Amino acid sequence: MKKQKIKKCKLQAGFTLLEAVITVSIMGILAAVVTPTYLKTQTEAKVVMSQTNIYQLKQGFINLYLEAFVKGQSDVWPDEPADNQMTYSWADATTLYDNRTVSQLFSGSKIVMNPYDNPFLYYLLPATEAELAGFRIDDPDTGVTQSFRP
């Protein structure tokens, strides 16, 4: 028997330039397709969060109104902040008809902020011939707004 000569193969180390270019191209295409969808989803999530937070604020003020209505009180809406911003300091400093602060209307005695961690805007709505006085809460960052008149 003759011994056959076996050639030893060198193991390939690393990537070829062509493989690297193809990989980077595929990653670029995926990023171009996925990024707009991701950003749109993030924006939509912040709008939903803003709606939820405004609803929570609105419910706190409606509960205040209903408690006062049962006790025969009227004109229970908190005063507007000077700059209309519902900040922590405003919520802690504003005393209601029953000696609670605005913060105490909410869980954890803390007023919520919008998804960008900015304060919501609070406006009193004066009574008209057809409607009672109420309030409006706006989110300047997302454009979400809610109002209430009993």
C-alpha cells in the first residue's frame, strides 16, 4: 500500500471583506425598516400614557367635587397656578375646601406628570348661562386635553 499524502487545511480566521460588507448592509437595511416603526410606537405609547395620567387627575378632581356636593359645598375647584402648571410645589401648597392639599387627592399623595416628566396645565372654566364652572387639563407635549363641567 502506498501512503497517500494528506494536505493539511489551514483554518480560516476572521471574515472576508465581502462577508463584512454584506453583514453591514443587511444591518443597515434592518435599521432603516425598524427605526420608524419603533419611533411611531414610542410616540403612540406616550400619548396613551398622557391620556391615562390626565384621566387620573380628572378623576381626583371629580371625586373632590362629588364629596363636596354630598356635603352641600360648591366652588370646590383648586385655584389655578400662576403659570397654569400643575407642579409638585403647587399641588403641595394648594389647600382645598376640606383642608387637604391637591396632592392628597391622588395615590401616594403625589400629582402625576406627563410622559416627558413635565407638568400638565390646569385651567378653571368659568360658569356660563348653560353650564356650571369646571376645569380643563392639557398636556402641552402631546396635545391631549380633558375637561369637566358638572
